[in-house]
Amino acid sequence: MDVLLVDDSKATLLHLRRLLEAEHDVVVTACTDPLAALVEARTCAFDLVLVDQHMPEMDGIAFIREIRAIAHYAQAPIAMITSDVCDTVRLSALETGATDFLDKRAKGVELSVRLRNLVRLASAVRHLDEQASRMAGEIERATRRLREREAEVIFRLALAVEYRDNDTGDHTWRVARYSQIIAEAMGLPEEFCRRLYLAAPLHDIGKVAVPDGILLKKGRLDEAEFAVIRTHPTIGRRILGDSGSELISLAAEIAEAHHEKWDGSGYPHGLSGDAIPLSARIVAVADVFDALTTVRPYKAAMAFEEALRCIQADSGRHFEPACVAAFASAWAAVLAVPEAVVELRLGSMARTTEPWARIPELRRKIAEGVE
């Protein structure tokens, strides 16, 4: 245990130091200068502080006020050494943060017992602090594990949906990355960008209810078939809605509104402008861009630059202008996404903790199992 002892009297310092160090495992740092003692307090985490009231540079009350402002000493026991019995002084000391008083007039056994009790109190406070730190660490680790498992559940749901109409699984990861890139370019909070990255791939979960004959049809859909396709946002909301998880609630919001359009001509509710959730406005750009630049059963892939021009042409109609501008401003990051997918397939990219980075690997395992 580390004790800081502050008193301008060298005789008092020597006496109290001898009594304190008689206790088991107590190390005393003694200072006659309170300003020097404050410097020591900032560089070493003392478990107990004893300070004289009457000192020339700074009195005990002022010292206690200063040391209590240092984070570590918010709860540490601090005792004032004084022979002043004035109630005003003692009340001021208590209000400033003194834990107890040591009467300089106390002799022999009484002073030793009081010091021993202060050491025991400091030891108990230190033990509680250590317990609280351990518990905080355990809670942090448990929370992190919970978030990782939640992300993995969402990832596997998205992968199950995509397995029906995509032969690589890359669409899931690309939409996640494009959405994250847009959100970051818009200067949105880091936590929102992280959650958007994890939730975006569930945007089409409602397609589990769409028959394969429609979902995989080569060529244009007729009116009746398109009407079925248009039900997937509402179904997605039913699947994901009313969750106690913030992440799944965000995914539900995206699933329901990612086909709404800025000018109000989208579906399922014909929302417009800011009435469309920001998450869905972002994912709309990412989803359409990826659809334009990848091969589908009914179309060929479009070049990136041409797809960007299409997105920009629909700014203010289909897409929120701010989302489109952010997407274009991060063009270098956008161009790097397909390259990253290739690296993932070749296994040359370091394995990450994010579930979307494991899509190609898991898809290969599934395919091997089917064969």
C-alpha cells in the first residue's frame, strides 16, 4: 500500500512515517511541500493521503480540494492532520472531501490505532476499486462477445437469403462496404457507420418469400410478378420488426424503406425526403450501384463510371443528393471494394473480425458440403 504524507514539520513526518511503516506492506512518500506533493500525487496512485492543515504554501483544505480533482483520488481516503478543534475548519474540510481527522495531540496507542484503521480503510477501498475494474472488464468482454454473436446471426441470415440468387455471396459484403463508405463520407458517427455496415446486408431478407420462378427469372418481370417483388420490403419488416436489438431494429428499418425514393415515387409507403430513414437512403444508393455493376439473371454488368453517372442522374429523384455526393466524393474507396473481394477469395487479405469478410470462405464450405 502506498501512502502520501504531507506536513511542513519534519518531526511530525518522521513520527507518523515510523508508525505507518510499522504496518504490514505500507510504503510512505513524505513531503514537506504541498505543491511538490501534488506533483507526486499525479505521478503515483496513492491509496491513502494524510495532510496537515496549517502549512505556509497551501493549507490542508486547499490541498484536499486540489487532490480530489485528480481522477484517482475521487474515492481514496484522505485524512487531515490537525490540532484545530474549530468546528468551522472541520466542517470545511469535510465539505472539501476529507474522510477523517488525525489529532496531533493524540499519543501512543490511540494514534497508532487511528492510523491502522485508516490503512485498513484504504485497503478496503483499493480492494473495491480492483473488484470494480475486474467487473468492468468482464462486462466489456461479455458485451463485445454479445455484439459479435449478434453480428454473426445477422450475417448468417443475410447469407441464407443471398444464397438463393447469387453465386458468390459477394453482394452481401459489397452493399455493406458501400453503405459504410457513404456514411463515413457524410461524417456520421463511427458507431452508426459500424451498425449500418452490419445491418445493411439484411435489406433484402423479405425476398425469402419470393418464389424462385420470379426471383431468378431471365428477362423482364410482368406486372403481377413485379407486384410480388414489391412485397419484400414489408415482409422484411415483419421478419425483423419489434426486436429489442438496436442492430436488428436498424436492419428492419432498412429492409422496409430501402426502395423508397427521395421524390416519393418509391414503395411500399411512398415516403419522400427526410421521412425516409437515413439508413435506408444510404443503402438505396449502395444497393442500386451494386445491382448496376454486377451480372444478374436478366442483365449484364455496367461499368463503374457509367453506373456512377446513372446514380448522379437520379440524384434528387430516386436518391438523396447528400448521399450521392458523399458516394462520389469517396470514389477511390468505392473502386477498392471489388479488389478487396478478389483478395478475400484468394485468401491474401488478413482475416478480420467482421463477419462479412468471411463470406467467400463460408460459401466454399457450403458448396463442398453440397457436393
